[in-house]
Amino acid sequence: ASGLAEFATHTHDLHHGVLGNPQGNELPAASTHEYLPKMGRYETDDEYRKRVRDDLQRSVDIIQKNIGAKVHTVVWPYG
């Protein structure tokens, strides 16, 4: 309540690697369009944005539910 501290999201589950290409390389989940081997393609821009938005929203919802603080800032994984 003092305004001296701020709560931010650091994502919910984007701290791991995802399949980044058909060669099997693992790349950061937060910044990579995931390769979808069953479909033989990469995520579209819209699918990537939805995955990231949904993850961030889940994180924000958990923070707000547990401590009541509004979240206005993202501390992005992988800097």
C-alpha cells in the first residue's frame, strides 16, 4: 500500500524450452514460435501471441488472487 514495492509477472510457465524447429532444437518458450511436429509447421503469429497472452494472464490472475495486487509490469524471461 506504500507504493514502494510493485508486483510484476515473470510469466507462469514460459521459463522452459519448447521445440524450436524440425531438427529438435529446444529454444526459449517465451520468445520462440513453437514447432508443431504433428502438424508439420510452426505456430502462427496469432497462435504464439495467444499462448503468451494466456500464460501472462494466468500469472496475473494468480498474483491478484493470492495477494490482491494489480499487475502492470512484465519482467520478461531471458531478459
